[in-house]
Amino acid sequence: MELERDILLQIYRNMCLTRALEDRIRTLFLQGRIVGGVYTAQGHEAMTVGSAMTLHDGDCIVPQHRDLGMHLVRGVDPRAIMCQWLARGNSPTLGRDGQLHIGDMHYGVVPMISVLGESLPVACGVALTMKMRKRSTVVLASCGDGATSTGSFHEALNFASVQKLPLILLIENNAYAYSTPNSKEFAVQDLSLRASGYAMPGVSVDGNDVLAVYAAVHEAVELARNEQGPALIECKTFRVRGHSEADKADYVPPALRQEWQAKDPIQRFSTALSQQNILTPALQAEIAAWVKATVDDAVRYAEASPAADGSTVAEYAFAPDGPLAIIGEPGASDPVYVNAQDSRIGRPFSVVSETYKTAKTYRAEEAGRV
Ligand SMILES: Cc1ncc(C[n+]2csc(CCOP(=O)(O)OP(=O)(O)O)c2C)c(N)n1
Ligand SMILES: [Mg+2]
């Protein structure tokens, strides 16, 4: 499929930004400035960016722990991401968590559930709401190869197919679930075969080829948008780093890791774009400078932000007083899915607003900042 130059470069920029933010997060972790686990996704950028780039206004993602690229494409601010990792008091979780356990419905990002597989029934719920409201919008949910062995994965596929939900489920098969290799996880050759048991289309693609990911997800998204129901897409890739930065992953054969490192998705894409003269050396340098400036700005902003206030730790452990959930408020111009207004922070926890910011809008704003 032919993509416009502008889209190709947006994809490239987002892949580079994802990699660079994670590299910086890793450095901060090694310097002892990030506490807790650091889960990165070097090599996943084609899947996370390529898939999310197919979405439109009003669509939602239901990402997992290695999906930073999806958050960035949807328009989540790198500053917020960095505040989260550095546990600042103004982070999306107000310093209570330091990972990608975040969501922001203004950008159509449903907060992830850390228990593997459990986000998928939630993704079905969001897709069902869209269908009932005749929105022509879709949900892109992701999970790892490990999560496909959970009951919730199968229940979600079954429910989505029976209800013909506008749901695209992306399996990020990176060959390992922590230290367990695919061969000890399941007996099928391709995880996309799971789709046939639920009578939905399933396809496996090269997860390191961003254009292959984009094309497969785009096709599924357009079918789902046109009431053709869900699809399952397996992206085959490799986790080139450990499960977390605390994991040396010495259970991975070095030759296998090297083989996959040579298929680096960003390198592959930049070579292809250069060959087509879309990415010139000057443009590449400009993008690298923008990426560095964006990451530097995010770190500076986070470091200048207040630390989490320990005295407030018990807040939000219990529901606040007052109305908790207003579902589909009658007369509202746009349905509010959850509106838990908390007077202490003076804003709702999570509101589905009428207009999600799109990557396009966000990047246009960003451009003004560069
Ligand atoms: C039900 C459940 N079991 C175990 C864990 C701990 N855990 C978090 S991520 C992970 C590995 C998941 O593997 P996979 O789904 O392949 O995703 P990957 O980390 O490879 O991207 C494990 C075991 C969990 N969060 N939930
Ligand atoms: Mg995995």
C-alpha cells in the first residue's frame, strides 16, 4: 500500500521518539533516578507505532506494558510520560506508579490493567459501547504472546466475534513471556490461528516491518469501522532486551538475539526511506535534533516538577465522596463514561470528551514547539 510522504515521516519520527525516550528512561534507571521496574520495548516500535498510526479521531487504544509508541502516536505528552517514570507529584498517576499503567481518555487511551489478559474484556466493553452508539470508531487492543494463554484472551475473542465488535486485537509476539520461550507457551505455529476458532479473520505479519504492520492493521480497522467485526493480527518480533532492566536474559541464545538485532525495525525503515529519497541526510539530522530536544525537554520538565507527596498516599485508595459513575449522562452532548470528580485535584479522573486529540493535531502543535 502506498502511503503519503508526510505519513511515512510521521511514522519514522514517532518510532525514533519512542526509542529515544526509552533509551533515556534506561539511562535514568541506571543512574538510580527511577525506582521500580523498567520495561522497555526496543524492537517493538514498528508494531506500536505502525498500528496506532492507522487510527482516527475517536478511536481508542487499549495498550500494554511495552506500548509507549502507541501512547505517543495518540498524542500523550512525553512530559507526562517522563513525570510518570520519575514518579512526580503531577504525573498521570500523581506519583503512585512509575510505569505505563496510565491512560488518558482525551487521547482515546484506555488505562492498562497489569494482570495479563484482563484488559481485553475491557476493550470489548469499549468496542461494544462504540457499536451501540453507532460511532464508526474502533478499538485497537494489544497483548503479548504470554497473555494469549489466559482465559480472558479467549473469552474476549469469543465475545468480540459473537457481538461483531469493532475490535482489532494485536498480538505482540516477541518470542518470550519473561523467560518462557514460545515453544513452551503454545503448540501452534502462528498465534493468528486462534482466530479461526472464533470465526474471525486472523493474520500473522513481520512485526519488524512497519509498513506490513500498518497495512494489516489498516485493513482490519477499515473493516471493523464498516461493521465487519473484529480481527486478530499477530506481529512476530523479538524482545532484544530482558523482560525488565533487572533481567539479563541469559536464557536467550546470543546468536538468536543478534539475528533479531540485525532486523532492527527503525534501521530497516530508515534504509527504505533513504533509498526512496524520502529521508535525506539533512532531514534525518533534523528529526534526530527534534527527538533529542523533545526528550531533553521531557526530562527537564519532569525533574523540575514536584516529587510525589507521601502524605497523600492513602488518597484515591477509596472512591471519593459524591457521584461516582455517570454512564451516558442524558442530554449530554457527548457521553461521559466515567466522571469521578474529585474536589482535591479539582478535575475528573477520566472523562471521554467529544474530541480526542489526534496524532496529527498534536504533532502540529508540537511543530510549533520545535
Ligand atoms: C496473570 C499475570 N501473570 C503474571 C504477570 C507478571 N508478568 C507481567 S508481564 C509478564 C510477561 C508477559 O509476557 P507477554 O505477554 O509475552 O508480554 P511481553 O512482556 O513479552 O511483552 C509477566 C509474567 C502478570 N502481570 N499477570
Ligand atoms: Mg512476549
